[in-house]
Amino acid sequence: MNTTRPTSKSESVCNITCKAYEAAIKEAFPAQANEDKFMSHVILAVMESSDSYQAVRYINDFYEWPCSRSTITLFDNIFYDIKNQVHTQILSWVVSTGIRPNLKKGEPITFSVNPDVHISGHVAEVLPATARYAVTVPKTGTDEYVTMMADVENVLTS
């Protein structure tokens, strides 16, 4: 069982999404399509990039494969579908791990966004299907609030 929440950079997410576009990717790079580890190179470019333009630049810079605007459009579709694949895999991950939110709406919450940064607020909404909380957090120096998402596994209060 994988205990790590799927993200847009998870190998399984990128692998499944890129494999769905394999025929179109091979059509975009016909001279390279039969190379050893062709799809592995494409998946790595997607995992290492923040968007379609960066992925295409990665492919062009590191592999010297020819790229065009149509290649960027193809990768736009891949990056769009990655979001759907992440959501699908998170739903499965929540079921397989049994992770569940234990705080209720209105309760105080402190969560970590990285090891050095902790944020406190109040639970605005509980999202059990994705094991997340919507959290209202006061904006520093104002009477305004912002809403942030907190993954259950990053909550420091119980």
C-alpha cells in the first residue's frame, strides 16, 4: 500500500496519463518513437516540468527532439488530464489507506505546508472523499481571511 498522497508529479499519475497519449506522442515524434526508453523520456520530461511549455523545452533541450506549437498543444492536453488523474488516484488512495479527517467544521487547526512552516486557522469545510480540509486563515495585519487546503496527513492538531 502506498502511504504517500498522489500528486501531479507522482510517477504513477504521469505514467498513466502519458500512456493514454502514447499514440499521439509517437506521432509528434516519429523519428524518435522507436527509440529505447522513448516513453520513459517523455514521462520524465512531464514529471520534471511545471507546465506543457516547460516539458516541451525539456524534450527539445535534453533530447534535441524537434518541437512545435502543436507539440505544446499536445502537452497542454496531457497536463490538463494529469489533474483529473490526480483526483482519481487520490480518491483511490483515501479508500486504500483508510485515512479520514477527524476534525469538524469550526474547529481550530494547525497544519504544515513544509517542515519549517506551520499555519493555523479554523476548519471551514471537511472533504472526506479527498481527506482534506478547507481552512480559513487570517491574513496578517488585516481583518480578512483566505481559504487554504490542508491535507489530513499534514495536520498537527487533533
